[in-house]
Amino acid sequence: MQDEALKEQARIHRQIEKSLEKKKSALLEQSVLLIGPGESGKSTVLKQIRAMCGGYTKHELEEKKLLILRNLWTFSDMLLEYVIKNYLDMNEADKKKYKVMIEELKFCVMSGGHMADELAETVKVFWLCAPIQEAYEKRSTYHLTDSAGYFFENIDRIKMPDFQPTNQDIVRIRVPTTGVVTADVILKNIKLSVIDCGGQRQERRKWYHYFDDVHAVLFVAAISEYDQKLVEDETVNRMDEALNLYHIVFNGKYFTKAACILFLNKIDLFREKVKSVSIKKFHPGFEGTNTAEDGAKYFRRKFRDGMHPDFKKRLYCHETCAISDQVQIIINTVIDTVVQENLKDTGMI
Ligand SMILES: Nc1nc2c(ncn2[C@@H]2O[C@H](COP(=O)(O)OP(=O)(O)OP(=O)(O)O)[C@@H](O)[C@H]2O)c(=O)[nH]1
Ligand SMILES: [Mg+2]
């Protein structure tokens, strides 16, 4: 009789051990949802996570090289179009020459080739000429991405036949995400599934499918875009859109258990911009001095205002520059936080 009881006890013990093992391995699988308005830096955060996990294959690097050429082609096209539309001072012969240059860049992309020396020289002259520099200054009015200048300045490296994009090149590439991109990586012994969503308005319908199951949600807002308008609606200020979206998403209905993280991204551009662009002009509620410190404090508060106190306690906010490798330190901290939060939830700590 005693034997039977002991056997039963051992069976229960084994069962408990097994279920604990299961729980432990389940904990090592974490999913992170990346959301936020268009162009705020979500895919850039994902690229940094990829870099932390060993980077890219040779084939992927070849693809990135083509994307850089494609960016150079489309950025050149946008700059020249601005010059022509706004009657900036450029003679007809130059306009013609640069139109041919843009066609040649397009051909480069289409043929998967590299840039001939002569073409690279023309691109350099194009970039440095006064009307193009003036058009670049006005870039936020026609949604030319800030990274454009970086590629023009690195043309001598990019034109080389054996050019291999570095992580710094890769994080500067601009390709708007359409749909949802999922990347499964192993980081810090955790199987991390990162779900990167397109942020423009027409992309957001797809977000809701992922709201129930994720362990963490990372909302990325570009703090530097306080004076800019949306690509998809020229009447709406980008910071207002980010705030509205944030308050809709974190209204208490969703993410009741997930760890919630806010990145106030593009802090590098923000620090530069506040030197010349008034915050109050675009956000009349702002009463501080026009400094990065006061501005960041104000926007941080705007994101937290009106949120439920329980939510505020669960929210982790970081000011970030996603193109800097330093952001990897913050990403590490975020992953630790996510794991801790989920261990707490399952009663493991
Ligand atoms: N200077 C600077 N540029 C950044 C930063 N973060 C992202 N970028 C650049 O901003 C551009 C847009 O970044 P993405 O990561 O493509 O933005 P996204 O949020 O994924 O955009 P969608 O896919 O359209 O929703 C890229 O060219 C990046 O190089 C940052 O912190 N500082
Ligand atoms: Mg993206």
C-alpha cells in the first residue's frame, strides 16, 4: 500500500518537473511587435537586432548593395524634380545631363551592376551643385528621407566593384515596409520573433492580428519629426499622428500583459533641429525653452498623459538613435526587461 503511495508521489513529481521544464523552454521564446507611424525607424531597429545576431549572408549583402543603388536613383530623381518644379537656378544643359544620369542609375539597379567611374563622378558633381543642395535643405517638405545625404557622401566607396555594405550603410537604407515582416533570431539564449509592421496608414489594418499573442510591444515614434507632415496626409503633423496612434493602441483594451516599450527615436536629428526650428510653433502647448532636454521632456509627458496608472508603471521609455550601434545596448536592456516581465507573469520569479 505504501509502495503504491510512493509510486503515485513519484509520478506526480515527474509530472510537475515536466511541466516546469515545458514552461522554462516556453519562456525562452519571446515575440516582440514593432509598431509606430511610417518612417519612425522600426525596420532600422530590426536591422540592429539582426546585426547583434551575426549580421547578413553574402546573398543578403548583395541585395543591400542593390537597395543602396536604388536609393541613390530615387533620391536623385526626387531632388531633381524639386529643382525643376520650384524653378531653382539650374541651366537646361545640366537638367538634361542629370536626367541622363538618373536613367543610368536606374539601369545600374535594373542590371544588378555597379556604378562606372564616370557615372559616380557625375553623381558627385550633381550632389554638390547649389540648386541640389538647396533642394536637400528643403527635404522635409517633399518627404526626402534624411539618409539621402549619407549615400551621396559615400559615393567613392559605393562605386567600387567589391563594395560590401557595412552595418552603418545598411541602417541608412530607406525602404518603406509593406505588410508585415517577421524575423526569427536567437539572441541572449532567447528565441526572439520580431514582427516588423509597415507604419503608414494603409498598413495599420494588419497590426491588430498580432495584438493578442505578443510578449512585448515596441512603439517607435520619431521625436525629430515634430515639424513635419505625413506622407499619406499632408494636413497632419507627424508628431500628432504618433501621439494619437499611441493612445489608440494603448487604450487599455490590448496588451494587458505584454511589456510595453516606447522609443523616442531620431534623437540625433531632434538635437540638431531644435537649434533652428521652434517646437511651440508646431505644438502650441509647449512652454519650455527650445532645447532638446525640455522638448524631450515635454513629448515624453505627452505620451504618458491620460494613460491608466497601471499602464504607466509597465511602460519603459527610451530616447534612441536607431542608426547608431549604441542603440544595441538599449535593445539588450529592453530584452532583459521583456524576459523579466514575462517571468513575473508566469510566477517563475
Ligand atoms: N538620423 C537618423 N535616422 C534614422 C534613425 N532611425 C531611422 N532612421 C532613418 O530613417 C529612415 C526610416 O527608417 P525605417 O526604419 O525604414 O522606418 P519604418 O518605421 O520602418 O518605416 P515604415 O516601414 O514606412 O513604417 C531610414 O532611412 C533610416 O536610416 C535615427 O535614429 N536617426
Ligand atoms: Mg519599416
